[in-house]
Amino acid sequence: MSIAAPPQTQATGRLGEIIALAQSLYEDIAFKAVADWKAKDKTRRAIGFLPVYVPREVIHAAGGLPVGIMGGGDMTEIVRGDSYFQSYICHLPRSVIELLVSGRLDSMDGFLFPSICDVIRNLSGMFKLLKPDRYVHYFDLPQNFRSNLGGTFYVSELKSVAGAVSAMTGTPVTDERLRESIKVYNANSRAMNALLELRIEKPWLVPAAEYYLLLRAGFLLPVDEHTAMLNEYTLLVQQSDRRALDNIRVMVRGAFCEQPPVALLRTLERAGCYLVDDDFVVGSRFIPDPIAETGNPWDALADAFMHHSLPAASVYDEKHEKAKKLVDRVREVRADGVLLMAPSFCDPALLDQPMLQEALEQAGIPFTSFKYSEDTGQFQVIREQAGTFADAIKLWGTV
Amino acid sequence: MTTAIKDASQDRQKTMIAEHFGKLSRAKEDGRKVVYTFVPGNLTELLLNFDLLPVLPEINALQSGMRGKTGDYIQLAEKSGHSEDVCTYVKADIGMLKSGNIGPTGEKLPDPDLLLLSYTGCFTFLKWFELLREEYDCPVVMLHVPYQGDGKITGEMRDYVVGQIRDVLIPELEKLSGKKFDEDRLREDLKRSAKAEDDLVWVLESAKHKPSPIDAYFGGVYYIGPIFTSFRGTEDAVDYYQLLRGEIEERLAQGLGPITPDGVMEEEKYRIVVEGPPNWTSFREFWKMFHSEGAVVVASSYTKVGGLYDRGFRHDPDDPIGTLADYSMGCYTNLNLPDRIDLLEKYITDYDADGFLINSVKSCNSFSAGQLLILRELEKRTGRAGGFIESDLVDPRYFSAANIKNRLESYFQMIEAKRTKG
């Protein structure tokens, strides 16, 4: 299924164990880890959520386990999922339906569908029909960013989710519990940021595939376990003897919902591109800075989403600053160029792309674009494209 | 080529549209401000309150499609970096803009003074106006209309929309127009809206008769034109719907079937409910595939994208802002999938349809995602024949006439077979 990592990056010892665990969690498309977690206590409840972002703190505060459902990737044979969608719909919903109808989401006690696009939105209704015994909620994120309007609405959405999960777990979400959960996720955020910084500074130490597997692990493990995993990895990898290659530094945009196969990430690195910044599994770090740990925790979560979240194609760019933020980020991470890689038929990413391209052109930043799907299995064309992009930048500094 | 038969109401509508586009072409010299906005959940009465002129990009795109222009427009947009995978309404609009922004009457459309992003039931709207913002030097106002994910409009959702209209939108429109919001005028306009809505519902429900005096899809798209676009709340709209109703009453009294571009449909053989928008680039050809077989569409979901008046909603002059919020949230594409299925099932039963057909358009995920489940559910619940065809809104590359015709013929045979079996 996957391409082996280059020899000099293969992790051994404890580092190897961490990666092996992350890999096994990534491959756990039947969510056995969730079933195991629940088996330890009959009152435990797991809430699955679709890309891009849900405030996991609320589920955590209600005593639930938030579990990211990021699609079946290239590991799920689509037997029935295709019969639910036309050929022009992206791949993610068909693999998610496949997981559902094949019973692999049975360990979930509820599902959240954040507002991202019309496909995920309608998928929420399909779940309501196909799983009438489960909690299924379309989680409407505000597109108005005034505290008294979008903020108030968002808090009502948060409280609605909190109430539903609490009803399952029997644990009410008090302000105090929510503040504690914010602290726990802030710790996770700090660990994530440390890893991101290391990756920006020394990308050869943090191969894209390993980094990606660690992100994905965060959508399955209890948060404190994931934080420990990140911290240990970041420490150990700095002690490794991985050497820098003559790769260019690239930033990736467009992969925030349907995820690329891990083998594609390895392919890009092998083609000569260090991925120093990306939007993979972006919900795991959608609020990059710590959220306020004092005061009203509901308002803190609302403020964090409305004023401190990363740009995303699914969120209205009210201040018209998406282009500037993109260019600023390229400079900040010292990227030589940008890969605009979007899933086929992904409306938000593909409708965003002309605006991003324009911004990059204006700023004189090299870019190239291609499409993928979560089950893409042929990488030769992409490898050649990325390789040519890398070579051109190495030779001429542009494309 | 056959000359289409036109009723007085059609001529009336044509005149109204021509006058509106005339106003738009003179907007700058007349000092009128122009607002681009979208059809579903639009706030026409509110724009009227400030004497603002609306432009609806979806309508421009579909009219361009009917005039055979969108093939070139779409390719122009694709050449400038727009993906072949995305909504062709957007690309047709971008292509039209890059070709001089000439409207359906041959006159140039004015640039917007404001982009009112009232996005009901379609995420693409959000991206569409982000794209247009790159082309025009004008402000954008977002009206976020929450989705009925749980099949209801909660108090929080309503408060959110009312708050945005009251605290964001109205002040912006006042600033743009230099006029104060006039609530009394809004109430009067809303009374007219409700009056026209009454008549529209009567017209749509006339299809419950056998034979149906209307086609509620191909004919229906004309009937919804004034009320879904720039005329709701005007005396013109009231007059139009009275005139239309009078014509249908007469047809009903005479026991006549619908008027088609080729004349009156003589025999009603199949009564169909249709889900999904029509194809616009081959609209008449598409329609002919139905009426030439004696198939009449008795109810459709597409004619509800601008309001579910047949479920009882009327604009309420006693709650002028609240009713605008309710309207915005109540349109068909803002319903969740289970509600859409319930509604279609009700149509199939209430209109005594022989079956239902889904026209799945590539461009519109808001409609299309989940339609195959809709098909299964409706077949299971009603036992009536379900059909499924694929096309696109305005991309002529995705209208395969022979393929669709074959499928429709097979579908009508399936209805016959079900009849034979009893």
C-alpha cells in the first residue's frame, strides 16, 4: 500500500515505535482503537466528526472522545459507497458511507458534520436516514464574525452539542470542566506548534509522512496521550542523525478536507520537495494560538474560531486578507514555492485556487497545481510534475 | 422551427424583464445603485425599500445558457484557471464578465455597488462572490443563513438572521443608498408579496387536476420568474400573478393541458414529479422529450428554491424583519435531506404522480449530493417508478441528448410496465 521511507529517515528504537503506533492508528479504519477505549468503561462515548474543524474541547468536557473521520483513504475498498454518489462528487463521502454501511463506524455514538461544503452538508442528512438511532448533527459554523451575532449563534451551537453529548455520557459541561478541557487542548496545541516549528527549521528531521501520521493520531487518541506522543517524538527526532537533502522547501494548500494518501506525501519528498507547511488535517491546529483559559469558556471558544483561526476555503474571508495571509505565510516559513494540491471535485478548494494563484503570481512566488483523490494510486505523473518544479527552482529560482 | 405559443402573462413577464434590464443599463446615468445578490432566500423587498436595483448572477448565467452563450463563457473561465470540476454558473458568470458583461437584452450590465452575499443553501455562493470581489471595487455584505440541519428553524437561528439583517445589512444599505430604512413601506411591499404568493401557490397546485393545466417544471420556471427575482413586493408582480392565475383558471375550465413550445399538450399520459434543476442550454429540446411522450411534470423541487410557499409560508407584513429571516431559511435547498424526501413523497402522493425523476446536474452539489439515496427512499416509500438522468445547468458539454432521451423513453416504459402489473 505504501512506499517505504528513504533509508536515512527510517525511524528505529523508540522513535520507530512511536511511528509504528501512529501508522497502526492511521490504518485502523475500523476504529478498533475507539472500541477498545470504550470497552474500558461502559459509560464512555465516542463522537465522530468530519473535516474540517470542530471544537473538540466541548466533546472532551462532556466526557466524550472526539474522533476524526477523515475518510477511508487508499485502504478502503469501495463496495457500496459508489452507489450513493454520482461520478462528479469527490471521493471522501463515498468512502465515509462505505465505512458506515460496512459497520466500521459502529463504535461512534454520534456524528458531527461541520459546515464546509454542500457535499458534507448533505452527507449529514444521509447519516440521519441511514443511522436514525444515532446522534447526527450538522455543526453550523458562523460566517458572521461579530460577537453579538455570529458569536452568540456559535455559542448556541456549542451548547447544543454539549447538551447532546452530555446526555449520552451523563457528564454536564460546566464552565469549569470546559476551561479544563481548553487547557488540555492548549497543551496539545503547544506540542503541535513545537513540532511545526521544528519542521519549518529542519524539515529533514520531520519527514512529511511521519508528521502526517502524528497529526492523524491526534484524531483518534485521547488528547493527553497524543500530546505525550508529540512531545516525545519532537524530542527524540532531534537526537536522530537524519541528514538534510538538497530539497526545495514547499508549502501545500488545498488539502484541508479529503486527505491525500500517505504515499503521495512520500512521493513529493522523493521528488525533491520538503513540505514545510501545509493544511493537512487542518482541524487539528485550526486555532494555532492557545485559547483563553480564564473567563467565559464558551465565549473563548467562539472568539478563537472567529478571530484566531487559520484561513480556510470553507470560511468566508470577511477581511479580504486571504491572499496576503498566504503570501505572508510563504515568507514566514521561507518556502521556495507552493503546491496547490486539491482533491478532485472539491468545490471550496478549487474555487479558491484562482484567487490563490493570482496572489502567488502577484508576489512572484512559484507554484504548481495538481489534483488527487484520497485513493490515488498512481503517482508517476505527480512525481514528475513535483520533480520538475523542484528542479526548476533549484536551477533558476523560479518556474 | 416551431413558433412558440405565448400567453398574455408571458408577454407581460417579458416586458417586466425588459424594463428591469433597461433600468439596469441606465442605472449609472440615473444615479441608481446596483446590488448583485442570489436567488434563494433573496431580500428583494428590502432592496426595494432603498430603491436599489438587483442583479442575480444565476439568472444571467441561465439566460446566457438559453441563448447558447455559456459554452464559450465557461471555456474562457477555464482558460483563466478555473477548474473543469466546479460549478458552471460561476464559470459562465466569470466568462460573461470577461466578455463585456452583456446581459440578456444585449445591453451591458452595470458593475455592482454592493455584493450582497445572502447565502441560502449553497456554499458555492460564498466562493462566487469572493471571486467577483476580485473583479469589482465594491463592498461585500455577508448574510449567513443557517442550514436546517435538524429539520427545523430554531429560535437561535432566527435571532441570528434577524440580527444580521437589522444590525449589519440595513445599516449598509442605508449607507449605500443614502436613504433611511422605511418599515411602513416594507410592510406594504410584503403585503403585495403575500398576495402574489397566494396566486403562485394556486397556479402550482392547479397541477393536482387531471389533466394538469400546467407543466410545473418546464412551464414552472417561467411562473416562478418574477417572484423569485426582482419583482416580489411590486405591483407588477401582483398583476402578473393575477393574470397568470386567470389564464390557468380558464384552461382548467376548458379541461386543457399545459401549453408547450409546440402548442397545447393534447394527451396527458404520464404525471411526473421532478427533483433537481433543469438543463438550460438545451431547455426546449429537453422539454420536448417530455411533452412529445405525453409526460407532464405536476410538481418539482426546483420551483421551490426561492420559497416553499405551498407549505404555507407567506411573507408576513406584521413581522417585517422576522419574515425575511424565515423566508431566507425556508427555501428548498436549505432543507435537510430527510425533509427533502418527505416533501417529494408528499408531492408524489398529493399530485397523484405516476413516478418521479431526478435530473442530477453536475454543477450543483447542493442539489445533487445525496440524490441517489433520495431515489432509493422514494422508491421504497411510494412504490412508484423512479428515474435518474444526468446533465448540467449551463455547460453544453454535459447535455447528451441521445443518452437522456433513451433513458427517458425507458423510464416511461417502466411506468407503463408498472401500470400493466397493477
